Amino acid sequence: MTHLMMDVSSGAPHFPVAASVVLGAGFLTAVILGSVAWYNSRRPVGWEDKERPDFVPEIKEE
């Protein structure tokens, strides 16, 4: 029990920093790719006449 309390108070991170970075990068990537896919899909009702933002690439269907 004493060792457990010493581990908690040592200030060592309990969740690896690398895992946090991977989760953050994955979330950011999902948001960016989802936004590109949404802007390149058909517009929902009420959004048909809205312009595409400049930063979203145009993807041509073949």
C-alpha cells in the first residue's frame, strides 16, 4: 500500500504522452477528412446554394 501511494505522489504521468498525441492527431485528421467529405458531397436541404470554402479541394467524380 505504501508503494502505491509513493507512485501516485511521484508526479509521473499516468497516461503516456505518446498516446495523447496519437489520439489528438487522429481526432484532428478525422475532423479535417470529414469536413472535406461533407463539402464534396451533395448539400443538405437549405445548403444547395452555399459556396464551397477556398481551403476545401475539389474532388471530381469519374
